[in-house]
Amino acid sequence: MSALRFGSPRHSIRNVYVHAPFCARRCCYCDFAVEVNRRPDGAGWLGAIRTELETLEASGEVRLASTLDTLYVGGGTPSILDPGRIVALAEVIGRMRTRGDDFEWTVEANPESFTEPVAGCWARGGVNRVSFGVQSFSREALRWMGRLHSAADAEEAVARATAGGLANLSVDLIFGLPATVARNWKDDLERALRLDVPHISLYGLAVEKGTPLARAVQQGTTAPAGEARYRDEYLFAAETLARAGYEHYEVSNFARPGFPSRHNLACWRGAPYLGLGNGAHSYANGRRWWNERDWPAYRDGVRASGTARADSEVLTGEQSRLEAVWLALRTGEGLRHARLGDGAAGRVLSWEAGGLARLEDGAIRLTPEGWLVLDDLAVELEQCLP
Ligand code: SF4
């Protein structure tokens, strides 16, 4: 185990992420910490998560609050695990910690494995938010991505969740697919809206190193979407969803009033969080640490020493400041700044004139146009703040 101590945290941690790495197949664009396995060892996974948390708490490295605000189980595909393993996480984390009135427990699911028993077991076990990886309703696009579900599976999964009492639902869609993939973005958005879910997330397709997509691009058999297509689809979606009553509360996320992801909001607001499982990241008191990315390395590390940390870093003052600016600008709440100084004020006014930002209620808020160049704007602003 690392000699570094991350604990004696000034604040106890109220938000926990658990990674469930297993997928039945790897999608062509995916570079997440995924283990392709149709029959994953759920008992081994849950045991490793339990051991990691027990080790961290026993050593005093992290201190979880007596009541958590959020638990987010992401993947991978958590819905391919025996649902009993997912609900047993409440025992692992501490049943009393998951009993708060506003406790948000999100689990990610893929439509093809979100069966009725999964829905029922999760709902009875305390899960109260489900995020579905839908991505598209186009048969050709789904096939191209390597997804295992159909449009009908996605619609049935949402209906199943609702019938099972899970009403706080989110749907992920991907935009910016290559022009050669027959996909009607407008149609996908309309079908997502017809699902009547309170939360929709949009992800722009990125060509990540080492993926089948990157190899296809390198071999010249696929050409990524150009900048103009990416931009047009993002702006079209932002406008369509806003018109349908969704608040664009973060660069990639849209929610009806009262339904933003509280877990993600906490992370973007700089709250400390603990990540358990392979590839999971944690943050507290200006320090970040992360686990071994591959499932076998994580599992074996936890077996051997209780944790499987890959590395850590302490943020410098400059890094912390840039990160704070970047995190604030990515949200609809924007960056509050009491005293901008002449340099920063001039910069923000020029953004406003260019349609990239608005200065309102004492905050700098990016527009969808501004969010398309978020990274550049965050660096520009950080450099001229007093
Ligand atoms: S289902 Fe999700 S996590 Fe699994 S391979 Fe596809 S994109 Fe990656």
C-alpha cells in the first residue's frame, strides 16, 4: 500500500463512485477500463470493492461521511452483473450511509441486459436513478458501434424501469459519428425525447488510441466526423433539448428542472469523492489518486495488499486554479467571480460579443458555442484573472 496518506481529510467524503468493469463486448470507440466477459465473477468483484474500502477506512486514508449524498455505479456494464451484487453494495458501503432522504444512487445499464428481474431487484435494493447507454436508435449506427441492443430494446428498457418504479432516468446519446454511418441525428433526438426521461447526456465521438475505431481511421477505412459536423450536431441538440424544456446544466448534460445528476454536480463543484474499483479516480483536499486500470491488476493488487493504487498527484496552486476555472465554466452555474480585474473583464466582454459567454448574476456562463471551445476559454481566463 502507498506510504502516502490521503486521509485525515478535513472533510469526510459524501460522494462515492464504484466501477463495474465488465462488458459483453467492446464497442468500437471505447477505451474505458473494461474487461470483456459475458459471465463476470460478481462475487470476486464485490469482494474486491469491499476489501478496498475496508482497507482505506481501517488505515484512516479516507473517511466517508456517516450519510452519503451520492453513490454512482458506472462501467463497463453494471447491468450484466447479478443484480444482487449491485444492491449488496449498500451493505459494503454501510447501510446507514445510504439512508439519507436525498440519497441519490445511480447505476448505469445497457438496454439488452436491463431485464425485469434487474429492474425489480435494483429498485427494491435502493437504486433510485438509472443511466442507460442508448447512443442511437439507428440500426446501422448501433451495428457500426458494436452495440448489442436495438432501438426497441432501449425503448423497452426505459418502459421496464418506469414500470418498476424507477422514474429518475437518463439516456446517453453519441453525436459526431462518421458521415458514412447512416444515422439521422434529428430522428435520434426525437426518439430520445419520446422516451420522456428527465435527463439526457450527449457525448461527442472521439477517436481514442488503441481502439478498433482508431485502427480503422489509421487504415483509412473510416473518416472521423469533421469539425463542422460535430459542431452542427452539438448545437442542434442543445437547441432541440432546450426547446423541449431541458436545462443545459453542463457541457454534455441536459435535465428537466430538479433532475440533474447530483453526483456529477458534486464532482464539478469540487466536492471530494472516493472512487473504488479498477481505473477509479478519487479526489480530496487537493490530492488526486487513481487505481490500476486493468481489472486483473486491480483484483490481484487488492488481494495482495488491500488496495491497488496506480498513482497519485498533489495539485499545484496553478493546477488547482485552472481546474477550478475549468470545472466552473463547464457547468450552467458558471464561474462566480467577485473581482474580475480589467484583463479578465475585457476578455469576458469579447466572449460575450462573440456569443461564447454571458455575464449574468455575477457569474460568467458559457453558451453552447462557448462550450465547444471550453478548454481554450478556461486557459485564457485563468491566465488573466487577478
Ligand atoms: S458498453 Fe460502454 S463501457 Fe462497455 S464497451 Fe461499450 S462503450 Fe465501453
